[in-house]
Amino acid sequence: MLEFLPKEVREGLAAAREQDRRRKERLRVEYDGADYPVLAFRKDHFTLSADQLPHLRGLVDVYDGANHVFQCLIVASTVEDGELVCDFKRLSPISDKAALDFAREDDAPVALLTKM
């Protein structure tokens, strides 16, 4: 149906879709002291705008707004249709708690009261 519209209208619709997609996505990548908005995030890759960053490889931090959520090891990046597709080898979630070195029981008390 879009093929019947004039070229300028189609380009305007594509630009509006791209702007809306960027506004909705809160994820951003921090690399080498700079922030880059994530266009799409999938199970094994994410995409960035290719005009902001031509190539990306190595360890990057992924933020959701102000929250640090992942650390990714990017092994390959290619440019497809103006987007930089970054394939990662490792995706490590960031936790605000220390890892436990023992198995916690389901019915274990939360705290110990010594005096009543």
C-alpha cells in the first residue's frame, strides 16, 4: 500500500518510524566513555546506528536508563541497512547483590533475634 504514496511521503514515514523506535528504546551502550542508543536487542545480537559508530568490538556495558543491566563481549560487528549489528559471545547480567557460596534453604529465617 505504501508504494502508491509519493517518495517524499514514504521517506517521511520511514523517518518518523525510526524516530519513534529510538524514543521507545531506553537501552544504551557505553563504550570508550561515550553512550550509543540501542535500536534493537535480541538473544545473540543488538543493533546500533551505523552513522554514530562504524565498528565495535570488545567489552561494553549495557544500561537501561540509569541502571547497569548487562556486560557484553562483542566478537563481530557488521553494517546492514545503515545499522551496526553487534554479535556478542557473552552476556553477563549485573547484580546488585553478592553471589552466594552456599545453597539457601526455602524455610530459613530472615534474621536472628537474640533478645525478646
